[in-house]
Amino acid sequence: MKRQFLVAILAVLMTGCAKHEASGPVVKIGSVAPLTGPQSHLGKDNDNGVRLAAEEMNAEGLTIGGKNYTVEVESEDDQADPRTATIVAQKLVDEGVKGVIGHFNSGTSIPASKIYSDAGIPQISPSATATAYTHQGFKTAFRVVTNDSQQGDALAKFAIGNLHAKSIAIIDDRTAYGQGIADGFAKDVKALGADVVAREYTSDHATDFTAILTSIKGKNPDLVFYGGMDAQAGPMIKQLRNLGMKMIFLGADGSKSPEFIKLAGPSAEGAYASAPGMPLSKMPGGPDFVRRFGEKYGRIQLYSPYSYDATMTLVDAMKQAGSIDPAKYLPFLAKIRHEGVTGTISFDKNGDIMHGAVTLFQVKGGNWMAIP
């Protein structure tokens, strides 16, 4: 009986503590990415970047408009699925988040952006590169990475000017991101005089590419370009090499991850891919971010520096406005100039990052190495 009494008292005390913590001033920020499924390693990388920013701000102490706040991250799994993305977006709106970092994919960011726009909640994607995302006329949509129009142009110039490809085969996964980057690349390489000898399609759930690759093998292109994510790109290049196909393999940022190398094994060696922004070693805060992130979450996959910067930029706008009210800090966000880990964050009239860079990489010795 005495033990039951003590347990009851402890439960009351714990409930009281929980209510006390929840009653303090909190800035609730949504973080949305695929946290399960084949892209979960990338989604968790993004989410961890948001969490690291929140942890550091909370440890330092956050003051907005003369009040001390705690940043609370509300993480949601959109499973890289457009329909699920709209469901979790509405959930975050209903829960009263003051801003959203995400979504990870272009195909989820685009439909979710309408929900955030209707609610007047700012959304900064750290990784959605499809040009359409910020070109819908929504004043609440921003991104901190270069878009696919800029990336596709850089890839085409590299394929023709540096790799000297004259005949090219293109594969994409039919997502907003994959098809968008592939369409832009196809247009740009044709303008530069290359011949697109094959245009093939797969899905972001496929694992067997033998039929597509066999068809391409018969056309013997100089280069195969893939628009899609590492979960498909890794097995694809492995199967390509197993078929005796020795042509150049080029991907975009969805391929440029440690997971691609893990999935492809020795077949990854020599592959090329692009990534928005500068190499980590050349980012203003890159080396120190690698250390801090590594101590807490391990190896960086791809976009965690950008999700960290997106979070810091969002809160910086709140500090400048002296308010966590989205309607009050949104104008400050649109005109922000934030010095981040990845560089200076400022946006053009569409919400695109200003002066976005693109870097090309090649797998050498089992690691992605920036090409000077």
C-alpha cells in the first residue's frame, strides 16, 4: 500500500513537471522528410540538421521580442509520398507550428507548399531542387539550395565540355525531381550539340534495371545520365557494369551520397554526380559543422548542413521581427541575409537562394571527391 502511494505521488509530480515545461514559451517548428523507407537515411540526415540547430539555440538561449523561447521540433514522416506529404502538412498546420523545414523531396514539397501557403506558414526546403516548387507564386515557399535549372545547366556543360560526351542516354524515375532534372539536362545537352540516343523511365521503388540497361547497351552511348535518388542509382550502376557497359555514369545530387557508394560497391568507382553548393571543406562553416554534427549524429549523408541553415535562417527572421507570428516575420524572411554554415542565405523574388553554386564530384578511392 505504501509503495502504491509513493507511485501515485510520483505520477502527480511528473504530470506537474510536464505541464510546467509545456506552459513555457515554445517555438514549434515542423521538420518533414522520409523517415522510413529507402530514402530514410537522407530524410533522417535532414531531420538531424534541424535538431542540431534547435539544440544549439536552446543551449545558447533564444530571445525573441524580449522573451526567452525554447525551440521544439515536430518531426513528421512523409514517406517520400506526395499524398502523405499533404496529410502531414495539414497536421503541422493544425498543431500550430510557426514554420516548416522541408520537405526533403520536390515531389512532396510542391503539393505541401499549397497547404502552408493557405495557412500563411513559411516553409524552407533544404533539398527540394525542382524549379516548380518556388515558381507557383506562393510567398511562403523558400529553398536554400540551387534549383534544377541551374544544376541541369552545369551538368550539361560538364558532360559536353569536360567529359566530351557526344551521345547520351537518359533515365529518370518519373518523380518531380528526377523527371525535372532529366528534362532540363536533355534540353541543355541538345542545345550544346549532343545526341540523346535513348530516353528511358523507371520508378523510385524499382530495383531491377536490366531491361532498360540492355536496351541502352545496344545504342552504345558515351554517357548514361540518371535523374533520381541513390536507392536506385547504386544498384543501377552495379547492374550496368555487370552487363559489361563501360560508358560514363553521371547523376545529379540524388546520387551523390555515401549510400550510393555503399549500394554500388566497386562499381561506384569513377562515377560522377553534381551537388548544389560548395564542398563541405570549402563552406564557411563546413569543417566545424562536420565535427559538431559528427559528435551528435555521425556521418553527414547529403543535406544536413542545409537543413541546419534553413532552421537558423527561419529563427533569425523571427528575431529580426521580434515575433514568432508567421505573418509578422515572413516579410523579414523574404529580405533576410543570414551568414550560415553553407554560405550567405538570401532569397530572390521567387524564394530561390541567391548566388547558388553547383559542384561536380567523382568517386575516387571509394569516396566522393570534388572536381576542381
